[in-house]
Amino acid sequence: MICPVTPCTIDTIMIRPIHEGMDCLQPAQEAEVVGLEGSPVQRRRLLEAGFTLGSRVRYLMATPFGDPLVFSLRGAVIALRKNEARNVRVRV
């Protein structure tokens, strides 16, 4: 039986994508914003918060229960839920 290739199957095969979500960053790791995903409302909110293409972002820490995540961006400290941070695509 041949297993059909689905997006889920492809994601499990990929070891490390070139552009990953900010939720995959390690503490103190810096990255460059290369894209935004999500609904138009979510993308607009992220743009208004300063997550524009080429911006440098640093992952500072997670709160005690792991959500939200805290980032430094353009001299500001911003907390995002994991599902929001996943929509910001970055290049390390």
C-alpha cells in the first residue's frame, strides 16, 4: 500500500525548515522576520506590533507555564501566545 503524501506527512519528514515559527526559538536566540502567516486580522496585529520583514527579534523567555512567550523587538518587550508566535516566520 502506498501512503499518500499529505502536508502532515511532509512536516514529519522535514528535519528543520529554513523558515520556522518564532515559537521554535531557544532562549536568547536572535532571528530575522521573513514572513507572517495567519488570518488577515492576525497578520495586521503582528505588523502593528512591529513584526515587519527584516526586523530582528530575540526570544527572551517563556512565562512559568510556557505560554505566553516573551520577545524583544525594536527596543520593546512583547509577549505573544505560542499560536501567535508560530505565525511569525523567522530565519535564524
